[in-house]
Amino acid sequence: MSFPRYPKYKPSGVEWLGDVPEGWEVRPLKYNLRLLTEKTDRQERPVALENIEGWTGRFIPTETEFQGEGIAFDAGDILFGKLRPYLAKAYLAESPGEAVGDFHVLRPVEGINSRFAQYEILNREFISIVDGSTFGSKMPRASWEFVGGMKVTTPPLSEQTAIAAFLDQETAKIDRLVAEQRRLMELLKEKRQAVISHAVTGKDEVRRMKDENGRSYFILQPSSLPKKPSGIEWLGDVPEHWEVFPMKRDLDFLTSGSRGWAENYSDEGELFIRITNLTRGSISLDLSDIQRVAVPDGAEGSRTKVKPGDVLFSITAYLGSVAVVPEDIESAYVSQHVALARLRQKRLTPRWVGFVALSLVGKTWFETQSYGGTKIQLSLDDVRDLPITAPPISEQHAITAFLDAELAKFDTLTAEAQRAIDLLQERRTALISAAVTGQIDVRAAL
């Protein structure tokens, strides 16, 4: 959908604004919004930076309790995050409360529509310039002196109201589409978990089929195989020819990383595998965020060095995160928060163990074994005793091959949904920026 431009424009005198519609003023933000500084301890509705969804400016309730005095605000006031990376957060209050955290609390002056003002400071160019003002600072916060001095467009109040109403309408449509894509991603995640769990517990059976050209492929369908009790109440029955035993029966070596290696972080060192490199949705390592380490001399280095086929488990956070070390891994070591399991591979394959750990079998086991109160963690014995469903090796290979192909489809669909979200959010941002700077005329669009 395209929108017309205004009939006449004039130079704004501000490079990033360019030309603006005739009849619009351009003036410092502080003339439109007044900074509030009055402290309160009334604790009516504390709002912190984590309560605000950055791209929409919407309030997200949480169970977090915020302590300390905050800045009092009323309905219609705007809370603008002044701390990088939260500068894109601008919340329009719907009821009185207090702002806890790094906010500029702003009140529209007479003649300023509060919703229009919120959209104006969500403008991507505005945010980018304010963000740039914090670079090089030891305390990267945007000062009110700089923010308040930023030149912004100020249309007549009637146009502010019309633009805000238009943006409310259009962004609501976009937000609904984004929510649909996010729901789709959650459904794909649930379906992914179900496919893995049903395959590795024998509830569904992987069968080899052939297409019209004679090429083999696998399908998953409800199992008709004879069943037997697994011996584990929450696991139930498994196929009669499968075994169920703790991982330690086919375990050659189990350890966790050494303490204190954070002191040896290095830009030029070896790959250091941390919990962030393990995921709950895949048995592949996620190396999008890597850390390197200068390995100290001695046995600790050789003990914690990974080999292809090692199965890695998170043991101090994000329990259930797992990865199988690939064949092409570079020289790498595990952190103290990661357990390294090396199998004999006589009865179990590494990828099979990875998928079992990723399934409801692993999830249930690790949740029931974790300890430590507020700091959830697992012992190496918990990892060693992980119950494994174990079909014959040939069947493990067939099932994991099916899962690899099936999960690749889920990855494609999830990536497509994420791309759709990114495009919708970009469209939303561009629409706000164009409307509040007068690059499009939306007065007749309602």
C-alpha cells in the first residue's frame, strides 16, 4: 500500500529530517516534552526497562519486584529508555505508576498528542542519533541535554492526532501478523519436540519407503510393534526389542571443564565451548557466539579437550541443552558448566544419545535430578545415569537419519517465519518514521 506525499514541503534545516510539510514546525524535543524528576515510593505499578517491548513500546507485565525509589508518572506520560541498548524503548503510560531504572520520564506539554510523541521518539533515525551520542562513554546513557535538544517535527495538533490514529491502526495490523508468525514458531517448536520424543521412545515407528523412482525415504507413523514395560514409570512402554539402561553402561569417559579458565580468555586461542553454544532445539553446536581461550599447560587441557562424537550437556543452567561434537570440529575445550560424555559406541551412537537427551526423556530426567535451590545444577552422576532407550545400532542410525531430515524441514519453516517477522517489523518501523516526519500524508487513510 502506498501513500501520497504532502502538496508542499519546506527545508527543515535538520539533515536527517530533510524537507518537511509546510505548516509543520521543527523544534527541540524539550519544547514538546517536559522532563519529570520527582521521586516517589508509592509502588503503585513499578515499570523497569525489561517491562517494555522495544519495537512496539508495549508494557509487558512480569513477576519481578523492583526495589527503591522511582520517578512518579501519570497516564499519558512517556518513559524513554536512556541506557543502551534500551534506547529504542518508549512506553506510553496508561495509568499512574513509578519508573524504576534508567528512564527519562517525559510529560507532553499542551498542544502535543502523547501517542504522536511516543511514535516520534520511536522513529529509527531519532533512535540512531541518540544512540550515537552515547558512544565512547564509560556510562553509555543518553543525557536529557542531548535528547531534549534533538530537533523534531511538530505538526498542528489535529494532524498529530490523525497521524497517531493512523499508526495505531496500521501497527495493530502488523502486530497481529507478527503474533501469528510467533505462534507458528511455537507450534513448530512443539511439533519438533513431539517428533523427537515419539521417535526415540518408540511411540512412533520410522519406516523406509520408496518413491516412484525407487528412491528411499522415511516416514514416521504410529508404532505397531509389540511393547514391553520400560521399567520407568514416567517413560511407559517401549518396543519389545529395545533396551532401556543408564548411559553409563556404554560410557567410556565423563568429565566437566576446569574452573578458572575465564582468566585465560584470548582472541587468538582455542575454541572454548560454553553453555551458550548448546541449544534445546538441536543437537548441533551453535557457534554464532564463540569465545577463545589460551589453554594452560598440563593434564587439565587434555582432559577437557573435545573429540568428534562427544556428547555435551549443560549442567549448571538451561538444563536439557545438548550438542554432539561434529567431525570437523577445530581444537576445542569445554567450560566448567558443560559435561563431556565420550561413549564406547558399542550399544549407543552419539547422535542417538543426543536426541534422547533432547527429548522428553532427557527433559524429564534432568528436571527431576536437578538440585541447588536457586542455582539449578546437575552432578556428573546425574548425567552418567541418564536413562537411554536403545534400539539396535542399525535402527538408531535409521531413526537419527530420519530426524535429521525432518528437523531440517522444521528449521526451514522456522527461518521463513522469522524472516516474515523481520520484514513486518521493518515495515512497521519504516511506516512510523515516514508518518511522523511527513514523508507520507496519511490524513485521508483512516
